[in-house]
Amino acid sequence: MRGSCLLVVLGTILSTSLADVCSPEQQSGWFTCRGLTSLEQLSSLPDSVVGLRLQNSSISRIPSDAFGRFAQTLIELRITGCGVEKIEADAFRGLDKLQTLDLTNNRIETIEATWIRGLSNLRELIVLKNRIRTIDRLFYDLADKLEILDIAYNELETCIGEDDLKKLTSLKRILIASNPWSYRCRPTMAYTFKRNGVNWIKDWSVGDLLIEECIAHEPGADVNDDILHKCVDRKSFESITPILPDLERKVYELSRMVNELRKEVDALKKLS
């Protein structure tokens, strides 16, 4: 009797654990899984998954053919905040219906061509907030149907060249903000995006204009990166210097108003 009760309890714990890991969404065929420690925990899902979101898990490595059994139906795969460091060659092999691959907020250091080999319908690749320093040149040859590329908030310094960009023949939008792009290549990359009709979102505004000005007018800045950086830093400071007195006056006025408001509040407290 006690043995039977123990089996029932264990079965209940196991089923509850699986329910906590993966749960269906309202849209048929879509699932969200959280707290995974292994991709083997996806074994409880049907082969007919259409959309799969893996969130807040501990999956440092994605092995080859990791999602192969979903090949006939999977169109969207999002692996976000899972600590992914290594994606093995052909990890997404067979997913020729996949349109969106989202790898946001992981620890990936390189975009490898071997990831997307065979993803013939991939339209959107998101690698926002990783540690990406390099992009495999072969990646551009394999991503001709890509429409959206989000590489923002990474560690990319080498700009995307026009020869590579031209291979992304379907690209409509690219997000590149918060990367330490080389000053020297920023203007050229911006011009390349504009020339090829790509909508691009970045986080430098007056900065790239200062870069162009320094390259054009600062002696030696066109060939020496140290001179170029010092020139941009100097001109950035010069551009804000005229507004500092007015800003200081506004801060003083705001501080005075806050002090007066505090006095009024203290007076009301005494009356009550």
C-alpha cells in the first residue's frame, strides 16, 4: 500500500514538473518552455510544434540536429536568456520551414554559417544582447532570404562591408546599436546601408557626423586611429560646452523648487 502511494506521489510530481517546464499557448501548436536544463526535456512535446519559445533556462550548448523532429511544422524558434555559449554545426538542420530564429540574451561569440545551413526560408535572425565579436563571411552567402537582422548590443568592431551586404538580397532592416564599431568604418557602413535601401537602426547620431568631419579636416585622422579618436572626443566635448551654463542654471532652479516643495510638505505635516 505504501509503495503504491509513493508511486502515485512520484507520478504527480513528475507530471507537475513537466507542466511547469513546457506549457501550450492559446495559438494551436505553440509552446513556451522555461527552466530547462536539457533539450531532452522537450521530448514531451508533439512533433507538430509550430512555434517554440525557450526562456530563462540553462542550456549552454545546442547540439547538431537538436530540433529535427519538428522539421515538418516549426516556423518560429526563440531561445532567449538560456545561457547558450556553443551552437554546433547543423544544430538547426532540416528546419527548412523556419522563418524566425531568435537567440536574444545569450553568450554567443560568433555568428557561424553552419547554424543556418539549410534554413532556406529564414526571414528573421535576432542575436540581440550576446557577446558576438565576429560574423563568418560565409553567413552572408547563405542568408539571401533574410529580411531582418538584429545584431544590436554585441561586441562587433569590424563593420559590414558592401560586398557582404549585397549578398543579403532580401534584407529590409538591420539593427546595429550599441556595438563598438570602428570609428573609421562607420561612415562607410552607413552609406552602404543607404545605398542598398536597407533601413538601419543605430545609436550614434551627431557622432558619425563628427567622425566624417575629423577624417576630412583633422591632419592625420584619415590614417591614424588614435588621432581620429582624440579628434572625435574633443569635438564631442566642444559641441556640448555652449549649453553647459544654461543646463547648470536649470539644475539650480529645479533644486530650488524641490526645496520649496519640501518645506510646504513639512508645513502640511505639522498642521495635520
